[in-house]
Amino acid sequence: MQPTFSPWRCRTWGIVSLLVWCVSLAEENVLVAEFKQDFLDFDLNKDNQIDAQEVRAQFKGELDAKELHQFFLDVDKDLSGTISMDEYIDYAASLNTAER
């Protein structure tokens, strides 16, 4: 049996798609807010940059030199030696996407 065309079904799917999009956007906004707070927590001197000393201080010796170096290679896209909030958010979002 052929499915019949139903304007109601099309309208309903449109609403469902819109609701899914809105929920997704809300979740994304919550995540970005969390990433921003994480950045602010690491930025001990409040200069809007995270440097290696700040990362070391937050990890209290639990991060070895290789891990710290790799973190900066992965995150510091402009090679400035510090991590900006945008760089950190991009990095954290990419980790979050990879986990899904």
C-alpha cells in the first residue's frame, strides 16, 4: 500500500524538526557557557589568555611536560604561546563532538 500524502504529517515533521533544532541550539549554548567558565577558571591572572603556568597551576603537577606541550600544539592555533577563549572553545567543542 502506498503512503498517502498528508499536509498534517508534513507540518508535524516540520514542527518536530524545529523543536529538535531548538533543543540542539539550547544544548550548544549551555556547552559554550560551560567552556567559557572553564576558560575563566584557568585564566588565573584574568588577561583573557591561558598560558602554560596557568595550566600547570590548575593541574597541580598532574600534567607532565609532554602532555602540556601536546595540549598547546592541539589548542594554540595561532602559535602565540597562549590560548585565547576562542581557541579553547573550538578545542573543547571538538572534543565534545568526538565523544558523541
